[in-house]
Amino acid sequence: MITIWHNPRCSKSRQALALIEESGAEVTVRQYLMDAPTAAEITTALSALGDIPAIKMMRSEDKLFKELGFSKDTPDEELIAAMVAHPALIERPIAFSHDRAAIGRPVEAIEELL
């Protein structure tokens, strides 16, 4: 079973979903912009991604990121709170399988979960 945090307006997210579906894996789609993850879910995702810093799971080049005054030096707790409040800041897509996850940039990164 694969769960994908998906934004249907994003071409990479659509490509990742198609890759998962074509593999035959069961998939649960979570449109994270409408069903924002909690701080606990984001923390779990960071762990599943290999205990990466929060900044690596964010769209740090996004206009909103800059408007909010964040930088690579912003503490993880603040960045996690920002992702909860503004899920559009979460890099997409992210796929999960058991206790592992992959950010689909490039989309092929998700293949390791299949």
C-alpha cells in the first residue's frame, strides 16, 4: 500500500500518481492542500524520509516561504508549524510505504517504494 500526498494541479504529482498506479500497487490519495497534515504527521514524514531537516521537505523557493521570512536557518519547529498552517509549502509529491517515504522530485525517486 502506497499513500501519496498529492496535488492534482502539479504535473510531478500527477506523474507520480500515474507511476504508482501503473505499478499495480494499491494507492491511497491524500489531497494534502484540502486535508492538511498535522505537526505529528509532518514529523513522522520527516522521519520516514530519513530524518531530514524540515527545510528539505519544503518548497523553499516559493513566494510564500520568502514572504513569511523563512530561511535555511529557521528552526524545524517553526517550519513544521508553517507547513501545518500553509500546506502549499510542502514539497510535492510525497509517497509513503510502511515506515519509508520519498519525495517525488524526480518522480523516479518513488520507485524505491514500489
